[in-house]
Amino acid sequence: MGSKYFDYAATSPMDPRVTEAMLPYYTQEFGNPNSLYTLGRDAARALEAAREKFAAGIGAVQPSEIVFTSGGSEADNAAFFSTLRKVAPDGGHLITSAYEHDAVLETAEWLGKHGYDLTLVKPRKDGHVYPEDVKAALREDTKLVSIMHSNNEIGSINDIKSIAALAHEAGALMHTDAVQSLGKIPFDVVDLDVDMASFSAHKVHGPKGVGALYLKRGTRFDALIKGGGQETKRRSGTQNVAGAVGFATALELALEVRESEAVRLAALRDRVIDGVTSRLENVQATVDTGERLPNIASLLVKGVEGESMLLQLDNLGFSVSTGSACSSGSLEASHVLLAIGVPQVIAHGSLRISLGIDNTEADIDEFIDALVPIVEKLRAMSPVYKKMFCGENPITF
């Protein structure tokens, strides 16, 4: 039986091997890693082994540069609040992009209302943030630059290495949200020369509620969560040993098949885009140039509400998204699409199909066969479709 799950960018099923690796730390090896007796020391060794494995997976120089968190959102928040408390407690200038994940964007906007100057760099129409646009925004008082490595909705990959070089030349710290990149495309913190990077386990067949922040040695940092001083005083709270073990195992497994899966998934991604656009008019890929994630196909289906397509596909068993999962309950157009200049009336008709290890060519074909009549039916019911998109002056992107 094929898979009808096409929302791997929202979350992924746990790999059974990850579950197996985690189970002992919920049962017989349940010790607190901060305790001095044997059970605690065993848990501490497992935690540090996971840290070493994860550090190696992202190219970190030292395992101590990894801080385990509750997820990517906490890692993003800590990258802002915890560094700025140290390097710029009285304010300064921050740069991020207008199409970041909300965990970055809302944090930056909050800081922009509480003593910091914020510049939002706009991605261009092709979905990428250009280094020269970041360079133009840099100032003498810029303290932190945060640009995502790859976008979670449209799949575009940014030139973080060049952006980091510009940030450092200006004396600023560089952070990147790498949640969608991890395990799917090459990602090396030393090669990119970032000071901080955020990750999440459940995007790579690991457990939910576990993330990590790469914190380059020497980066000044004041813990976001205070208390017992765990994670070498960078993140208090008894560590989630099972979660850390699961995350490290999931990353190790993902890296083993990353290259082959990238080729396979890119072919499936293109099969989705080519199949839908060849059978339906007024449908286009949101991003079709430049570096892209192999597993994300973002489509703009003109004249149809994304929510209507999603619900009808769900009735047939297909799981897709109209944007990021964190905003799927909102009827507002995606801020990502608006940021790259998609007109609001077109942005409302977006679909994100994000692929994973269980998807096959047959699944793609079945999905296309299901989507086409849904769109045709919805357009036939629309009082404005032909007027807005088929007349003499159609709305375009």
C-alpha cells in the first residue's frame, strides 16, 4: 500500500530504529544524568555520546558546542535572547529576513519593539535572500544577523556562507535556522562559519520535543532557561536523555542515506510539479530556479483556496499543507509568499507538498489524479476565477 502522507516538512514518523535506541532510557536506564550514582552516570554517558554523535553530524569542532533544547523554536529564541543579553544588553541593530519561521520572525519583531532596531531583508521573487541585500542592510551597530538556511514553505536554499562572511566582517554574530536542511542537504557549521544554528529532531524521523542549538565555542551566551545549570549553564532543566539519544540516532541514520535520498526525492518533487502543471492551467511552481530542497514542492494554484484543496484531499486520505504547519489554522495568506511578492489572491491558493522516505512514484501519480478534479470542480464553482485569471489582464506572479 502506498503512502498518502505528503507533509514531511511539518513532521516525520519516528524511525523504528530511533524508537529502539530511546526505549532503554525510559525504562531500565532512567537515571537523572546529573546524579552521581551509577544509574545517573550511565545516563550522563549516554547523553554525552549523543552529543558527540550529533556534533560530528553537523561538523562541529567540539561536542560541547551542542546545547540540547526542547525543539527548534527554543533554539531560535535562545540564539536571539541569550546572545544579545551578553553582546548588546542595551540595544543595537538586528537583521533577519521577512520570510523566516515565526520562531525567528516573532522573536526579532518583539526585540524590535523593546530597545533594538530591526531590519527585515526581503527575499527576492526567486525565493532567495541575496548576500548583497544583507550587505546593504548592515550597519556599524549590527549585532546579530539571522537568515534561514532553507525555507520551510518554498524550499529555497540561501547562501549562508557568503552572508556569514559579511556579518562577521561587520562585527556581527551569525545565526541560521537549519531545521529543514538537517539530514537532507550538506550542512557543516565550520564550512558555513556560523556562530549559531538551530535544529529539530522530528523533521528527521526523530522524537518531537527535542532540538539542538549549535553554539560556536567562545560565543557569549546567557541562558534563556535558568535553574539547575544543566548543559554547562546554558540551558537549565533535567536533560531529555532519551530525546537526545533519539535525535543523534535519527541524524546518523539520515546522513547514511542523504545523498541517495536527495536524488530520489528531487525526482519525485519534479514529478509532482511537472504532473500538476501539465494537467492544470494557471498553476505554477513557487520557486523553480536556484538551489532548492529536494523534498519540497510549493505550488500556486490560481483561483482556488488552499484550505478547500487541503480539506478535500484530506477526505481522500492525502495529507498536505497550505504553508507551514505552525500557521495552518490561520486563514491569512502565508507571510513567506507575500514576502517574495506573490499577490495575496494567488497566495491563498498555495499548496506545499513535502516528500519523505515512504513516498513513491505511484504515490505521486495517485496524488495528481486526486488533485486535478478537485481543482477543476472548485474553479467551476468560483464566481471570479475566469475574470481574475483568464481575462485580458490576468493577475500573475
